[in-house]
Amino acid sequence: MSILFFGHSSFAAKSLKNFYKKNRGVIYFSRKKNKKNFLFDLRKKNNFINKKQIKNTKTILFFSSFVPVQENIPNWKLITKINVDGVINFLKNLKFKPKKIILISSCAVYGIERKNLLVTDWLKPLTPYAISKLAQENIFRVYCKINNIKLLILRLGYVYGDQMPDFRLLKRFKIALEAKKKINIYNKSLNLNLIHTEDIKNVILKSLNRNEGLFNIVHKKKITIENFIDALVKKKEPNIKKLKRNQFYSNNFGKSFPNFKFVKITDAVKNL
């Protein structure tokens, strides 16, 4: 059995590196070629996968996508070339049928937040990136329906974790605090909808041989920007006066991923 892993170099997939070492059945692809992976780039029309690489493939794990540093900056041509056209070309060139595909998507497809937002609610993507991710989901849905392939879509919230890139918002907060610089904070009450890379890994590992459908993957606690900075400064769990179910937290998440525990915010901020 083989698991084909596309986009293994993405930050969201960072904690799955140990998974590669332990499971020899994993074959992974990335636009950054090295000795451990095969070259795969959604910008290229002819992404050829050798038959020897796909023998007895059971699952495709698809992280590959273009995520702009700032989602609000219009860059429609580049985003759709990778996230939409690239996905169509990938599926066209797929010469075999796996039993299951796990697609990593984004909670950006919901647009502006509302209270008690569920996976069944109306979607209102507002940025080119969000629109492309919704299109990507639908392309995979149609492909899997036609070919009788199981599909699991995981919509991720704001991904953070150990050794975060310095340009990410939460890492910039930490760097500024350590340098004792003044921080101008806007939208203090904005829910970050956090999900740690370790949590993503745990969900993936629990869903390889089970689960299909659609799930929102974010921390069950509602953590605002103010809460997070409070955790950085005081190094203890954020003081959340009114703890409500996170609006992106799927009702059936716990049942589908039993014995699952989220990474504690305080443990996570230490190694950002």
C-alpha cells in the first residue's frame, strides 16, 4: 500500500515529517525537489507520476496549494493558475484511482465570521484565495463522485506551530514582545480560529483508514488576538471570560476523531 503525499513541504504539514520516516509506504511530492521527494508543481501542466511510484496506492493526501502572505491583495491570475487550473491538470493526469483522497482546504471559504457557523451554513468567500479553495473543493467532489472515490475535506483555521515563519502574524507578535517593541493591535476581539500543526497531524493519522465528508479543524476554544497576546506575555492559559463553542468547530468532530486532544495554547506559544 502507498500513500501519495502532495505538498509535504507546506507549513500546515510540518508535524507530519515524523510520519514519513515511520511509514515507508508514504511517497511524497513537492515543488522543492530533494533526495527525499519527487518534484511536483501545480503551475506545470504536465505533472507526470511514474507508475512505479503509484503501485497499490490507497490514499492521496493533498496539501498542495498557493497561500498568499496577505489574502486581501488581489492576485487572481496567479492564485487560480495554481489552485484551480493546477488541480484540474493534476486530476486529468492521474492515471489511477485511489480508494480515498484527503483534501486540505481552508475556513476562509466562510468569509466574514458569524456566530455558531457550521459546515452546513452558506459559504461567502471574499478573497481570490478563498474563492479558489471553494472551487478546489468542488472540483475534487465532482471527480470523486464520478470515480467512486471516498473524499475527506478538512477546512483548516489559522495554522500555527513550532518554528513558525517570521512573517506570520502570531510570530510577529512574539518577536515584537521579545524585542520590547510597541505593538499596535487591531481587531483585538477577532477570533483567530487556531489550529496547531500537531493537531493537524493527529487528525490526519486518525483519518487515513476511516472518515469521509467535511470537517472544520480548529481549536475548540475561542481564542482572540487579545487572548493570544495575553498567553505570550503571561505564559499561562488565556483568560476567556465567556467560553463558547468555536463557530467553526464541527458538531461531529469529536465523534469522528475519538480520544483527540488539542495542543494547549501555552505549550504551543513557547516554541513559535
